[in-house]
Amino acid sequence: MAQRSDPFERLLSDAVRAGVCPGMVWAVGDARTTLSAGSVGLLDPAEPGGPARDDTLFDVASLTKILSVWAVTGVLVDGGKLDLTAPLGDYWPEAAGRPLADVTAHHLLTHTAGLPLRANLRHLYGSDPQDVRDGVLAEPLRHRPGEAVAYTDRAALILGYLAEHLTRRPLPRLAQELVWSPLGMTETRYGPLPAALRERCAPTEYDEESGRPLKGTVHDFSARLLGGACGIAGVFTTAGDVGGFLRHLLAPRPGTFSPAWTAGSLRVHTGGLEPPRGLFWHPAPYTGPADDVWSHFGFTGTGMWVSPTRGRWAVLLTNRLRLTRDPGPLARVREVFRNLAFP
């Protein structure tokens, strides 16, 4: 636990008292070590005996796109198994002859493929995972690839499908074997979580079907529809494991995605289009590419940042969705947190 004089603890304790979220866990560090880390608040306001802790597991929502899909994609690119600029239809039979045929993995990573903005999977394709896959891969594009930047969950879903096609292995196994194990991320896994781990998992939104908040089951409905694991969401992890992942971006360790993949991803790939995008990463809100602070956020209340120029990384995990869907209060806290972490 951080000392009471720690400015991060003061900021986040005030945020918890203001009802931004039940609890928060954070870590900030450089290439060598963790400079500040701690936890404040509760796992669940309905259970006052359960404080948030350094080993609290969070449903990190769209951080899955980085921790799993982006990292696995990097390993495949490093190994010569994936050419980011090749049209998908040239080497992926499921994409050939479909609207996705002229889309590249680079388009997907920069959110310029022209995919529909909302997943909306069950409404469009039903509940069978194969029907969902077929429908997603056959869906018409909104515009020609490369014309505009528009964030969509479908980009990560399709990249996950592509990684599975190229390796003949499921995405959870790929992430575990190619990324999390080499980096010592022993707390990181796709859900649903076993009972023993659910006890230290931060609950998210109230679920009408079960009559209680989701805890150890992914909040994202698309991921739940697909068995709890896909490119969109589904990963549970701790601040310590995310910190270790981010430290690898600054001080690479052998055995997983390369420094070249990181360096290539943390630069603008969208030319003059707005908003600017790297490969899945984007400049932190209220910063520009020249500030070199890159970020990614999750709907449940999670966020991470990294800056090679400043040699810093930061992670802030919350379960704000346990209290509210309004992202505004947490966005303001994140901005102050980022300013503290990257002076």
C-alpha cells in the first residue's frame, strides 16, 4: 500500500469518496521498477468487508485488445506469419470474395477498415458462435478501407479470428503461450474465473438474469455470447501483471513480441486522418502524438498508458461500472492521474 503522502493515493481516495467507483488499484513505473502502487476503496459497496487490494482481479474489458490481440499479432508479425499490408482475401479463405477481401490487418489495427461501429452480434447473427463468425466476416463495410478512422470492437474480433486461422490455436491459448507466460503474467487469464479466484475479483454491473453483479464473468455481452473469450474482451488481470506487460514495452524481455513491434505501434499510422491512431494504441486524451503518451481504455473502468520518450508506464484499474455507466467522472480522474504519472 502506498504511503498517505502519495499524490496518487490522495487523488484516488478522493475519487472513491466522491462515488466515481467503489475501488481503484494503480501502479506507475519506469523501465526498471514500480515507482508508486496501491489500492483504495472496496471491491463492492454492498460488501464493506472486502477492500480493493493489490491482487484484486479486474475485468479489464477492452484492454483485452492490447494484452491479447495486439500482443499476439505482434508475435505473428515478428515471426513472418502475418503481413500487415496484404489484403485478407489473398490468404484467408473466409475473407476471399467478401467485403473484407481488400481489408488489411493494418486497416484493422488502425480502425480504418470501414467496419460497422457497433458489434450488435446477437441481434444480427443469433447466438451460435459459428453463425456470428460467418456474419461478422460477411458484413458490408461502411466505407472503403483507409478512408476514415472509427473505433469499433469488430476490428479486434476479426484480428482474433485471423490469429486463430493462422495458427490453428484458440486465442486464449495463443495469448497464454506467446505473451503472458513469457512475461510472467501469472494472474492474467480469460474468464469465466473459477470459484477460488472470483473471491478477489471486482464485480461489475448488476445482472438481471442472475440477480447479482457480474463477478468473474465478463461484462461485455459480445464476449459472453462467444463463451467469455474473444478479441473484444474477456481478460481478467491485476495491476501488477499489467505493469509487467507495460514494463516490457520499455525494457523488452526475450520470448514474446519484439521491440520493433512496440516501436512501430507507438507512432501515428493514420496520416492526416482524425483522430490519430497507432496500431490499436492512441495518443492519450488531451495530448498529441508529439507528447508520446499512448493509451488504451476499457469500458468497465480500466486504463493504461506508456511513453517510451519519458520512460514511464501507468495502469489504473477500477470497477466504476458497478456504480454507473456515466464515463465522465472517471475520465476527469484519469486526466489528473495521467498528469501525475507523466510529469
